[in-house]
Amino acid sequence: MATLITLSQEEIDRQMKGSCIPDSTVLFTLFAFAGSDQNTSWSLPKLSASLDEHKSEADRLDLIAGALQKCEQIVRQKESDAYDPVYSIMSQFLEHTIKRSD
């Protein structure tokens, strides 16, 4: 875990696929790189409570997928196509995770 928090968002994407760290943990860490206009603006207590409520990896990945959809909505509401750079990394990482689990 210490390695995870010292990596850049690109390094996380490259090095953490298929690692022993749960994919949901990697994706939640990537949320920290998102700009405030496109992240879920969750406080640490809210994030912690959500993780406690969603114990299975599948539930956590669903939660993240929903958060990414919310980011899409925010961009569309602003009538923009400018996504935070971490959005594409997270989307690709999530897609890779889903394909690997099928």
C-alpha cells in the first residue's frame, strides 16, 4: 500500500493492474488525483463509511462505476468535453478490471 500512495496516476495504472492490491483500492486512490470539479467530493469519513457498507469487491467496483458516471454527468451539464486526465485512466483501469473478471 505504501508503494501505491507514492506513485503517479500513470504509474498506478501501469503497475497496479493485477497486483495484490484490490482494484477498488487502486481506483479509490486514483480519485484523489481528480480535480474538485469532477470528483465525488466525498470526505474521508463518508468514503470510509461507504467502504464499510460495501464489503465485496464487486459492490465497490459498482460504486466506482457509478461515481465515474456522475463525473460524465457533471461534464455534460457544463456542456463541456474536458474531462480530468485521471478520468480516462480510471475508466480504462475499470474496463480492464471488468474484462479480467469475466
